[in-house]
Amino acid sequence: MTVLVFGQIAELCGSPTLTAEAPDTDTLDTVLKSRYPGLAGLTYVIAVDQKTVRANTPLHSSSVVALLPPFSGG
């Protein structure tokens, strides 16, 4: 599946787009933190198919996941 990352998360990962396979968001989070240990120290929200999720959510190979850093505006 495609994982989109933004801001300092993209800088940490070295790319704005990642690929990974996982059955759900909790497993995906664990896989990505294993691959990119710096993620463990960051705060972000997970979105699946353009909807933010708070609880563990099932994923499919066609899912588009985004890791969204905190936003501030003015």
C-alpha cells in the first residue's frame, strides 16, 4: 500500500511516499517505527483513504495511508 508522509516525517524518512504492507494501522505503525526509529519520537495522526482514524483500522492493498504531523496555522 502507499503511505504518504509530510513535513518532518518526510524529511526523516527521506521520501514523501513510502510503501508497506500491514493488515491494520497498529501493525503498520509498528512496521514503520521499526524501519524508521525516529518516528517513535514524533507525534502524528494516521489517515486512511483521506479520513483520520483514532482506533486500529483494517487496511487493504489499495488503501492510501497518510501520516500527518501536527498542523499550526495563522
